[in-house]
Amino acid sequence: EILSSIPTASSSSSATARMEGSESLLRFLLLPSQVGIVLLLEFLNSFRSFGLRFVLYGYVTNEFGISDAGAGALLGTKAFVDIAFGLIGSVLVDAFGVRRVSIAALSVALVGRSLLAFGRSKFALYAALFFFSPCGDAMLSVGLYRVALKKLTTPVTRPLAFAASYSCFNLSGALADVIVDGMRGGLEDVTVGEHFGGVAGVYTPMRQFIVLTWVVVIVTWLVAYCFLEDLSVVDYNDPEHDDCVQHQPQQSGNENPEAEENNDGGLRVADGIGLRPAKPMVKPHLLRRWFPNQYRALDDHADDGVQQPAGNEEGSAGRRRLPNYKMYPTHYTRSNNNTGGTTSPTTTTTSTGIHDLFKQVLVILRMTSTWRVLVFGFASFTIAMNWTASEMVLPPFLERRFGEETPIYIIQSINLFGCLILPPIVGAFTSGREDFSIVMPGLWIMATSPLFVALFPTAAGACVWQVFMTAGEVLWSPRQISWTASLAPTGSEGLFFAISSARSITGPLTDFLMGAINEKYNPNCPECRDQYGHFCKSLSTEVDGNDNLQCVSAQESCDLFLENDGQSCPRTCPECPSWEPTDPSACWYLLLLACIATPISVWFFLPFLRGRHDRNDRCFGIFSLGKSRFLGICGALEDEDNHRHSRMDGRQLYGHVDGEKMGNDARNEGIQALGENVELT
């Protein structure tokens, strides 16, 4: 196999020395330019996704007159459907590749977003949410571009790459928040005449924003169609080369191609499908100017930034090499469906594909790494309620209690701007730390953040909540994503991500719960709002020529009259005569109690999550006792782990399994049946 032909660097102590943040950034910027395309698609896709998620609850309650409980049930049901289609999408990614699935899903998503943006009936709403959105949007939200990014990075660059990805989709969310608040405060309702046919009607600022996301879907489709490719990357000079090149693509008719070295030091395959140099995101001569010290510290055997193979060790002792990235077309499992020399019916091929799928699912479920990710996912689902509350509880809480003028989405964007700026910084300076020594403190900070809005149920308290929630999130969430990606078996990343994201099944339940919480602790006041959700906050003294002191909204007259001039029209729900007061802190205390369960649960399973114990060692170390075990509640390493991590100089060791072997190698399947993973040493 090609992996055996890749020369490894010398075993000098520097080969495993902990990298500085600037060196991590240098290696990241030398990755191929296709990484930039994936990050751009991540940005556009997240703007489409975040933009809809942020406004959807208010959109269906204000524009379609659906109650809080009904909206929670609607979004919860949609989430259940999304899960099913997301699983289908993950299988399609492994079979057909990121490019094909991305283009197909975006095409369907465009139809669904058109119905949301221009449709007026509940039938159009239900068709978009229950069919077109799951078929399109859900397939784009199950780690599609995460699979591409994993294949385009190496183990050394992956933490920073996923931190950059995390920043990209948070940048898009932050911009979506700013734009929607700007449109709410700066734009008026627009009325499109009947002569425009199916798009006629009143376009509130909220609906205008949905139209903007429709345009973004079109742009995303164009970028994916024109620039996205299915490629994988290997660092020729990396002693910790990834397992992504263990199975080089083969052409039919050549079962055992042999890897050979080219004259330029690269690798090629006998059938002509081989590695090729990767054009970096930033030109090497610019990086030499930006990172002069790092270039001098690394062992560069090339002229003008072109790297040579790691076969010449002269002068390299005590220094790492600059990365020498090579690319090759990604091989997907669909190409394995070779039915032999005779023509087979389509049903036979389909049956074989389904059989192989179930076989891969069973093998993945036998892997210890899968259960480590699943345990963490279900243990941490309550802390994810912070995000759901930020999207479904915070906007109506602020709008109904403090009025339409409250900068709801600007406050919400505090979290997203923080997650834009901080993850690359945190990732660069903590890349050498053991994963859960960073994750545990982050979980505690984020879990306790709702306390501030519970104590101070105001817009200012909501701002403090967002700040502390962000501080915790940037510590644990990007690191957990990188940890999960590194455990994914090569060739079956999509299926692994789908199975390991089983926690998402709790998402619909959370949506139902948030709708019920709004209904009980944060009720709406439809008697004081018009059919578009505007408050009847203005007074009209000229209705049918009579001085009736009638309240009106920005769009229409309301069935609300004042008794005398001393009264004022309601600008918030507490000012509405028929509104029943509720405790504004109650829902936030409930959220706090639920969130604290996450760090406690993760700490209980921490020895198993770290993967340093076997099942015979006090049940993966879960029931071990000792001072370090209890200090693990804050992320401290156990004594043995601390010694081992120090000996590795901060490197992470993950078990990798080749996805193609999982379906073809019975011996490997037997190993997985024991629940063991291969540890790279």
C-alpha cells in the first residue's frame, strides 16, 4: 500500500516537539487552496442555515399565526424528519462524494427556500419544512463539508483547520444576526402588487431576510458547481502521516497497483492515478516573509518553497520539516460496487449496496471509538440546550418583554462573534494540550452561564449570558469536533459522523420543550399585535371621523381601544391589558439546572472517553478511585495519562480504521468486534 511507501522522518526528539501557535498557523496556510473553497462553502452554507434557524420561530408565530406550543411541535417534528434525511445524506456522501451530494442537496434546498420566502399558505410552509428542507438543508447540515475538510487536512493541521471552520460558520451566523437586526430596525414593510403573480403580498423585514437567504442558496450552488472537488491530502514529510492514503484510488482492471517514487520525490501509482503537488492557500514566498523565524526553525530542503521528499536527513537533526502536501482524487465506496464480468440486475447491485451499508454500520458500532463519541454526545446534550434557548427562547423573551426595538439579534450575535474570533486563537495555543483538559473547563463555564440571565432577566443579563456561554463554548466545542473527526475511519467518515451524532435525536425533544416553556413562562399577546407580529403601539385618533382612541400597528388597525387620553398603546406584552404576568427568571433557572448535568456526566465517563483503559480495568477506568480521578472534574489528567502525555510532548494519539477495509477484511472486522482500535504510535 502507498502508506508503506511514504518515508518517515527521523525519530529525533524534535519530530514530536510541541508546536508553537505560529508554526501551526504556518502549516495550516500551506494546505491546498481547496481548503479555502471548503471554508467558503462552510460560510455560505452556515449563513443559509443560521439565518433560517434564528428567525424561523418568530417567522411562523408572527407571519402564520401559529401558537408557541404549535411552533415548538412544528419545529420538533421537522427536526425528527431532518435526522432521517441526514442519515441518508451521510451514506450518500460516502458513496458519491462531497461534490455530487452538495450540488444535489443545494438544488432541492433552493426549491424549499423559495416556498419559505414567497409562499403565503400553510401548505407551502409545511411542504418546505417537511419535505424540501429535509431533502436539501438536512443533507447539508450533517457534516458534509466536515468530511471534505477532514480529507484535506493532516493530523497536525486538523485542530486549527476545524477551529477555522468553526470560526467561518460562526462568522456567517454573526453576520446573519447583524443583518436581520439591521433589517428589522431600518427597513419598512414592502408591498408587492398583484401583477407580480405568485410573489405578491406584504414583505416584512423578517420575510425580506428569508429572501436574502434564498439568494445565498443560489450563490452557494454556483460556488459548489464551479470550484468544489473531491480531493484528499497527505503530508509527505509528516512522520504522523494520516491514514487517508492507505487506499489509493484504483482503476478497474488493476487490482494491485504498486506505489513507486517519481523523480521529483512524489508518489505515483502504476495505473496512472497518483499524488500531485498541492497548490497552497498562500504563496510560500509570502509565508517566508510573514513567518521568517518559523521557516528558519524548520528543515527546508527546497528552493522557492517547493519541498523535497523526506529521504535526505542531512542537516535535519533536531528540526522538523516544512510540510510537503500532496493531493489525490478521493476514492469513494461506490467504486467498489463491481459486479464482476457478468451483467447483474440493478436490484442485485442495490441489494449488495444495502448489505454493505448494514455491514459497515455494524462494524462501526463495534468500534470503541464510536461509543466514546456517542457517550460524549448523549452526556453533553443538555448543555446544547443553551444554543436552542438562544434561538427559540431569547428572541421572544426580549421582543415580548422589551419591545420590537430591542436589538435581539445583535445580543445573540455576541456568541457568534466570540466564536468567530476566539477558536483559532484558542486552537493555536492549546493544540499541544490533551483534549479533555481543555474540554472540561469549557463545559463548566458554559453550563453555569444561564445563571446571569436568571439573576438579571433583562437585556443586559442576556448579554452577560452570551459572553460566558461563548467563553465556555470556544474551549470545548471546536476541540470536541476535532477529536471526533480524528476518530473517524477513513472512507466512512460520513456514516461515522451520522452515527456519532445520534445525540441529535434529542434536538426535536428540546424544540418541543422550548415551545412549552415559552407558552408557560413567556406567553405571547396576540390581542395587542397585528397579523404580521407588529405591536399595536401607535394611537390613531381619526377612525371613521370619530375620536375613538384606537391603537394601530405599522400595517393595520387593531381591535384595541383606549379608555382615555392618559393611557398609551402597548409596545410590549407586559403593557397589554389581557396579558398575564409570569416570572421572567423561572425558565432560565430551569435551563441552568439542565446544563449542569453535562459536565457532571462527562466527568463520570471521562476515563472511558480518554481511551486509556480497557474494559477489564474497572470498566474502562470509570469506577477507579483516586485523587486524580476526582480532579478530573476540572479536566486534570490521571497520573498515568499525565506521564504518557508528557512523554508524547503533547501529541494526540487516535485510533484510525480504514473504511474500505471494514467491509472487505474479515480479520479487521474481528478485531473491531472486540471493541478495540488501532493506536498509531
